Amino acid sequence: MKRREFLAAASAMPVMAAQSQGRIRVALWGTEHSHTTGKLKALRDSPDYEVAAVCESDPALRAKAEQNPLFSGLRWMSESEMLGDKSIPLAVVECSVWDAIPMGAKVIEAGKHLHIEKPVGYDYPSFKAMVERARAKKLLFQTGYVWRHHAGVNAALDAARKGWLGDIMQVRGTMNADRDAPQRAVEARYKGGSLFELGGHVIDRMVDLLGRPKHVHSMLRHQSSVKDNLNDNGMALFEFDRTLAVLSQTANQAGAGDHRSFEIIGSDGTFIVHPEANPPRMRIYLRKPQGSYKAGWQDVTLPPQPRFAGDFAELARALKSKQPLQLSYDHELILQETLLRAAGEIQG
């Protein structure tokens, strides 16, 4: 065997081994997003994946990441190397809001499946073009909203879909925060402020249940005493054919993490997920017994709900089975459009 042939065969051996074990080679592109380390840990802990590459073009961000033990032993690649590596079918993009669409579009053009952080930019035509390009190329497209695999939120949606709650009158949700100065500066870069940054988690579940709202009305205000221009207090009302939904969002709530909640209120029952963690709880009222639930009020405490693992399990299922994701391209389009309507970037 010639030296060139030997080197080529040797370089392919890890790929062949990973494929024989059913593991999906994945690249992590970007290290800036606050979810980066959680996503990386979920990938490294999963038997479905091999983290084949990390790409970070900012020297300061790369140096910071290299100090984290989670990145130990991983291979760093340039952007062109990562995008051009045909042995890597999936990229996980962990970047800023303003870099999301340009980076995501490059992943799609390179022929790779894409998991991308939220919120995915604020230019809807460019977002739609990226999603439609993924659809045309038959590439999986998944955004990183964290309630998609929360057992409590999904139990609420399931109860509503089965008709256990009767007519759905209202959906309400909040994912408030208590932001420090650096994060406030990030969120101040867009009109929707804190509602745009975090409200998509609620909107994702809302439109999964109810579809596209007929009308969206928003109030976006700077109301704290902090001397900046962040719209740090917001509310949006969504009108559906037979349901009203409300999203409230502030960047200034002490103890915000344990206040986050999701509610579905119906004529025959109410399902409240509050708080989402520490520990997650469900409070349920039903006029009559349904499924495993009794009539009247009842409280259910759930086990911890790890973030990110569910997203990657769903991606692995779709990749290995060559079947679509549970949430479609059209869902991602409605979600993004509705978020931008609530954030004042799209009118109505």
C-alpha cells in the first residue's frame, strides 16, 4: 500500500468505526451561546453521537472554551474544514442571534442537517429561505427551544389534544429572567428585548397546540430603573379562532427561574405546569376522571427534566430511521413568524 493510500485509509478508520457502532458524527459550531456547554454535555453523554469537531473562529471564545474540561480531547476545525467534511452529517450551531441565519444557511448549503440555537435571527425572509432550502435538500432542521421535551408541558398539551380539558379558553405562559448588565446589553440589540430572547420557548408550545394566531398584539416597554434601552417588560396577546393566549415576559424578576410556568385553561379542566424545575410540578383540575388523573384538583411532582437530551434523541431517531422530525418545517416557520410578530418585527 502506498503512503498516500495508507493515510487515507487511516483517516477513515474512526469514521467507519463510529458508523459501525451506529453513532452520528456531529460538529459543534460556535461556543458563544449560554446553552453551549449543556448541549455539548448532552452530546458527549449520548450513545447516539460522536463529537467529531468543534469550530470557533473567535480566538477569545476559543481560548475560553479550551479551559473547560468538557472540550478536552475534542478536535478543533476551521469553518471550511468543518463544512467540507462529508463524514459529519450534522452541525449544532451555538452562536449569537445576529449570526444564526448566516451560519445556519452555510450548514444547509454544505448539505448537513442542522440543530440551531434560539432565537434564530430577526429577519423572517432570510429565515424562511433557510428553512425552505433545508426542506428542498431533505435536511433536518431543528431549533433549540427547551420545553419541547418537558414532561409536564407535554402532558398539558396531551390532555388538551385528547379533549380532557374541554374547550380551550386560554393558554398562558412566562419564562421570566433576572438579567445582569452584559446580558441586558445583548437583548437590547433587538426591538423585542427580553420577550424576543426568551418568549419563543412559550410560543413554540402554544403554536404546536393552536397553530398560527390570527392576530398578535404586543406591549414592549423599558420600565426598570436600569439606565439602558432594553425593552425589559413585555406582554403579548395572541388571538386564535376560539382561544386567547397570553405571554408575559420581564428581564427583572428576582427568583425568576422558579416562577416560569405554562398553563392551559379549558371549560372542563385546567393544567398548570409551575414551576418548570426545582422540582417541576403539575397542578391539574378535571371535572371528571381522565386517564390516570382523578376528578378535582391534584398535584403531581415530576422527576428532574434535563434539557437538551430530548432534542438530540429526537434528531438521532429521525436520522437513523430516515423519518421526519416530530415538529415540521412548517411548525418552525409559524413559530419564528409568531415570535417576530410578538417582538414587533412583523406587524399584526
